[in-house]
Amino acid sequence: MALMPPPDLRVIIGKAFDEAEPYEPDKPRGRGPGDEEFEIELAGYLKNDLGNAKRLIARFGRDLLYVAEVGWHVWVGTHWSLEDGGRRAKMLADDTAMAIFYEAEALRAAGPKGNESPEEFQARLEKHRKWGVTSGNGPKLAAMLAQAQPYVTQRMEELDAHPDLFNVRNGTLEVRMDVEGLIHFRPHDRDDLITRLADVSYDPDAVCPAWLQFIGDVQPSAAQREYLQRWHGYGLTGRTSLQKVAMYYGFGSNGKSTFLETIEKLMGNYALRLLFASLLQDDRRRGADATPDIANLPGRRLVVAAEPDTGATFSVGTIKILTERDTMQARHLNKGFFSFIPQHHLTLMFNEQPVIKATDDGTWRRIDLVPWRARYIEAREAATYPDLPIKDYELPARLLGELPGILNWLLDGLRLYLETGLEVPEDVVEATEKYRADSDPVGEFIRAALRATAVTSPPAFISGKELYIVYQRWCEESGMQPFSMTRFGKLVKTKLTSETKGTVRYLHIEVDPRWLKIWDRL
């Protein structure tokens, strides 16, 4: 069962939810009866590109935002939209040009100025109408937007800058680290400068029985279920202190795709799915190359990559970059570099484990390998495997109907994380350690069968031939296929101090006492 907030908290949140006013978009100024004074004010603006930019800002400035690195954003009632920003900014410029005719009509209704003759009055009106026609031309519209940019510009790092805000369809959730650890709900606010929107509404009373049944089937271990709940609850925030990557591993029909795709759907455009190739070793990439995969990360909370090719090798540098909390740099194609503070959490999914060549603790402390061992079967296989669950092709659609309840499940996970941290279960620790050993069998051999000695003169040493024999025996007892002597020699030289005096020998090491019985048989 998902943990629920205490009753008094539920009353508080429910009351806020009930009292929240639905969003109604602002009406553009200067369109209805009674706005003649405003129209006359705008009619006094210069008849040039700057004047039109001022008109645009006067009418729609609250709903426009420009960021040099990525372009126009428009307020859509819930968030600042970049995806639709350029088109809608152009439409608002169109409306501004058309509204110049409202200005002319307001001037006509106001009548001539002072001693202005009827001819002079008509000429002034006609000049204003002609400016309205001219302003609707493409170059003039582009110039209007260009001149407006400096007045509505925000810096890239000012967008999505609050890591404890999570934007949903009907409001914004805020994590406040006060004594109660409450999660507050409030209306959308332009000043939050949020560009992301989860594809879910917040309902504190929503439940998710199908989700709980599903997660219980695919992850029978309560500790592992709670780990997933904490990890993805933490992932609602933009906090990156963990510097972790969760790797979901298991052969097909085990529920991991359905689980992660449901979370992705809930996260809306907070989620980003990368091509797995972005994470793999590519010696051809240069530092000055465009990085559109990285450039799409600002404001994201969940980053997913799935199913690499067989035999793929991780780019360790990219993994470290994507799990850092320091300022990142990226650039879109044909644009300059920009900096941003990452807020994303990386979750990978694969059936076959990619190779990780790194052996350092700095890499492996970031990795949690989460096994998915369940298996769903087709209905025709039920007689053969009576204890296995049958694949339900309608389940994904039912889960999408429970997104508000799943959001509450994630919020419960966030509360658990804030109370006691991630709490990695033993099964995940063991799976990760095995992954590390499989990725670096020579390093695992050194850690298991050898130990360092004091630096002496002459030094303690083992000959290359003797070390290879110990390695072969270790592989035999560990159930592993040994490398050839040549391959082993190349790998072990990168890890141990060696010298060559006729033959290769490795210095300042000895066989661990646990393996002396092997050594004695040499």
C-alpha cells in the first residue's frame, strides 16, 4: 500500500485543492468596449519598429518571454511554453499589427484635436490606418519581435530555477522543508518561470489500486518496491545531490517498460527520452560539436534511455556528466553554448548489460543496477507456467487512468526519501557488485586474490607467469572464462606496478592468504 499523509495534512491539502481558483487566461488589453483611452495611448506611440514593439509589450507583454539561447516562450496558463513559443509570439505580433486599426477607430471616435481641420483629421486617421497595413508585412512583424526582445528577456539560468516546484495541470506542488515536511499546492504563477508541465492533475484523494497490484506482481520484494518509490519520488524534484543513475535490468516481458513508460507519461515534458547512443562511447565527438541531447536537458526531471545494441560500451565520461550537480554546458545546432544547472535524474533500461570499462569507485558509486526478474506469459502458456502472471495488454491504458493516484504514490516516496534517504536494498547492491565484477574481471581478481605489501628493497614480487596461473585458477573457481595470457598481461599492467628484467614481474604484491592453497600447488 502507498503511504498516505496524516489526516490533518490531508484536510489541509484538500482544502487548498478545493479553494484553488481555475485558471482563466487574461483578456488582451484594448479589445473591448470602454478601452478607447488605452487605444488612444497606444496610438501615440511612434510609427516605427520600436513603437510597434512597445505596442506588443503593452498588449501582451505579461505573456511573452525571450531567452537568447533558445527563443520565444509564451505563457499558456500553466507554464511558459517554448515548444509553441515562436508560433504564438508571431501570432501576438500579428494581433498587435491588426489592433492598430482599433487605435485608428479610437482616434476617430475621439474626434479632431483642437483647431485640427476635417481634412487634417482624416489625413491623420488615414496615416494611422496605412501604418496598420504596413505593420502587417512580414519584415515589419519580424522587426517588431526583434525590437521587443530586450524588454522581455530572461536569462537561461532563471528558468525552472526552483528545484522544489513540480508543475501539474491544475496547479503547482511545492516542497517546503519546514518542520512538518509538508508538500504544498498552489495556483500556477508566471513569476515561477516554469517551462515544464506534468501530464497529470493533483488530487489528494486519488488512489491507484491497479498500479499497486502491478508493482507488487513485477517486484515482489517490498524493499525493492520502496526503492523504486523513493527514487522516482525524489525524481519529482530538481535535487541532484544523490548523483545516481538507476539501471533497470532484466529480460523481456518483466514489467519494467510498462512501469517506466507510465512514469514518463505522468511526468509530461519534465521527461526526456534520449537515444542510448548518446550515452555510448564515441571517439569521433569533439568538444566543439553541437550537443542537442544535452541541450534538451534544462528543466527536465526524468531522463530515460532504453535498449542499447548488443555489445555496446558506455561512455563513462557521459555517465559522469549526466549525474553531476555542477553547472553544465551545451549548445543546439548552429547556436552558441549556454550554461545551466541540471535537475534531471537518469534512469536506464536494458535487457543486455552494456560494457562499463571504468574500474574506479567514482564511477561505480553512481550506479544502482535494479533487477527485474518477473516474467509475464501469453495466455496460451498458462498451462505450462501456472504460477506466472498472464500478460494483460489493457493494463497500460488502465494505469494511465490512475495517474493522479500514482502521483500520490510518488509523493509518498518523496516523503520517505526526505525522511531517511534512498535506502538501496541488498538485492540492488549485490546486483551492482556483480555487474562491476563482470565489467572488470581482472580488477575483481586483484581485489579477491591479491593484496599489497609494504614497499621494501628488494621488493616483494610475483612473476607474470605465476600471476597468470593464479588468475587461471581463480577464474576456474569463479566460473569465469580467463583471458589469454597476452590479453591478461595488457590489462593487469594498467592496474599493478611492473618491471621487466628478462621476464615481467609485478611489484609490492602477494597472494592473499585465502588463495595460498592455490599458490602452494603451483
